[in-house]
Amino acid sequence: MLDIYVTAQDKLNCVVRCCDVINNLVALSSKNAVASADDLTPVLVFVIIKANPRALLSNVQFVETFAGDRIESGRDAYYWVNFKSAVEYIKTIL
């Protein structure tokens, strides 16, 4: 899905929307009203592996290069760090 977006900001927004959906679903399925990173990251790893996006590493590098300085704090930064962590973990197990 990342490949259909052209700009780094659009690719980042795609990741943020995906993480929002995962976060909401995890929160609904647990007793807590909020999902933590401990809940989000394993599900995100699973989703990335199942989705198997083409050129994942290139897209991550593209966003880092062209939108990295704009991702400083807040929800976007939180989700982007979780996404990068999930990608790095996947790199170690494959």
C-alpha cells in the first residue's frame, strides 16, 4: 500500500492510519482503554509480515530522508518509531 503514495508525508500518513487502526482494535480487545507499545508492536510486526509490502526498506528510507526532520513528536513520531522498530525486528528474524 505504501507504493501507491508518492510523497514521504503521504507514506507516513499511511503508516499512522494503519497504526491507529491497530491501536484501536488492540484497545478494544483488551481490558485497558489504551494499548501500549508492548501491545502495538507485536501486532504491527504480524501485520507487516502478512502484508509483505514491496520495497519496504526503500520506503522507510525515503520517509526518513524526506520527512524525518518533520517527525519530531506526537502521535506521528510515536507510530513511526514503532513502525521502524517492527521493521528492524523483522530484519533480524528473516
